[in-house]
Amino acid sequence: MTIRDRYIRKTLLHFTFVVLVIWLGVYSFFNYLQEMERIGELDYSSLEALKYIAFQMPEVAYKHSSPIILLGCILGMGHLATTNQLIVMQASGSSILKLTTITVRTALFFIIIFIILGESIAPIVSSEGKKNRAQALDQSYTSNTQKGFWTRDGDNFINVKKNFDGRLFNDITIIEVNSLNKINSVVAAQKAIFDNQVMKMENSTIFSIDNLNAIDTITIKDRNFYDKNVSFDQSLIESLKKDPEDLTTFTIIKQIQFLSDNKIRSGIFQVELYKRLIRPFNLVAMILLAMLFIFGSTRDASLGKKIFFGVVISLSFEMLSRVGAAMSLSFNFNPLLFAVVPTIIVMLVGITLIFKKSIN
């Protein structure tokens, strides 16, 4: 790595950090104003509110990593351009293509850091912040208790009316269907302990239905204990009450696999997964768009205006990509196609134009 490369990356790191601090500062300010309505209730103090906001920052940084990195890199390169340092670098043999490559590599390094932060630290810290806030307000924490859920597991349809922390269930009903799509049996239990893909039910009543004859016969059996093996685990139960954007990528993949195996639509999870997989490429496409304005001519407009327009167009592309992925669900189109094709087109156009500027 040359001194020039280190200097450019140091500049981009500085501006990206400044953008990150400002971004999180604005978020914290407005979030604190919202939390002020609850300050003073029970044990919820100003300190608890600040702790809650601080615990949400890693998640906010991860979810908004693309615009943060884009603004940091473009403002950094804009600073080098306005101080004529880019002109000096070009005069010393650094082409526009080379400078753009350094910017893209630095941006990809930043987004890898954000991904590691968002997939490992952010979920734990955010969950702890929400838990502490709920305890201070004497509320039931959604991670510990939820009203219940319906799910399909092979030929079984499972309904749990009360779920405590993904381990203790109340009022469970399991409907078992045979190969002819007829109900084979119904299991009802007052309580169940979910342990390692096994539902250990207590005080169960089993209704066995014999539908092979002209008249269905029902046999009723009561059992103190009844174990039911299932294919899902506690992490999937935990994910049922969260939005896809709040799940880790590993959990989303497991959710998609489970839903697909049980012939349940998983489009909303697929869209979120493809958005995450395509995020680095989206960032590259946005930077290429913005870099075209930085290295553009300043005869018609000042460099500051050109950078502003470049950032606006790049962020508009990011927004349209998200809208397109969401619309694919409404029109039942392939979400991967909607996520990949526009990004590839913009990247190819950006690379072509950057290359032409570089050889001129």
C-alpha cells in the first residue's frame, strides 16, 4: 500500500466516522425526545432512557450503513477535490479509475465492519436494551412473552395460545393430517415445555379420528405426559414475533428453509435476505454514480453542487432498489431478480463511464 493509498483511506475513514457520529447523534436526539414522554414512570429515569438509546445505536448503524458509508466516502473524496489534492494525484500518475478503485475498496472494508457489528453485537445489545426498558416500566418484554402463534410442521398444524420465552407454552393444540388431507388426530394440552425440538406436554387429551369407514369414529385418550417431536427450534420460535429486518442473516436463512420445507410462503424473508446479500454491490453502484460527479467538469456548476446531486441520485437509487424488492412481493415476481438486475445495470454503466473518463 502506497503513501497515497493510506492517505486517501485515512481521509475517508475520518469523514465516515464524522458522518456516523452525526447520524447517530440526530437519531439519539429525536429518540430521546420520544422517550421523554415515559421518563418518570415507575423506575424509568433519564439515565435508563439514555442507556436504552445507547444500546440501540449498533443496530441503527448497521441498518443505515450504506448511506453512512456513501456520505463518508463521497464527502472525503469531495474534500480532496475541493482542496485540489485529487488534481495533484492525477498529475502524478493516479488515474480516475485508480482513485475510484481505492474508494470502492475502502467502502467495502467499512461495510464488512458494519456487517460484523450488525450480525454479532447489535442483536444482543439491542435485545438487552429493550429488556432493561421493559423492566424499568414494569412491562412484559416481547422477547420473553408473546400471545401465541400458528405454524405448520410437516403434516402438523400447531397452535400455541401463550408462549413464555420460547420454552414454556400454554394451551397447545396440534392437528395431525394424513396423506389424504384429512385430520388424523388432535392433541390438546394445557402446558408444554419446549426442549431441543421436543414439546413435552402435560395433561394432554388425544382425539384420534378413524375416517376409513363410512362413519368417522373418535377415540379419546387422556395422558399425563405426551412428547411431540418437531422440526423447528427455539430460535425459530423467537423469530416469529420479530420483523425480518430485526433478525440475523443466519436466522433468516433458517426461517426460509423451514417455511419452504413446510410449503409456506417465505417471500418477505427472501426479500430481506436478498437485500442484505446485494447491499455491498448496491453500495459500489451508489459510489460509482457519485464519483462521476466528483470527477466531472465544474464549468456548469460548482463541485459542491455536483457532489450534492451525486449523493441525491445515489440515495434515490438505494430507495428505488428497496421499493422494487418490496413490489416484487405484491406482483409475485422473483425478488432476487428485482434486487440484482438494477444493481448490475447501474454498476456496468458506472464502470463504463469511469473508465471512459479515466482514459480521456
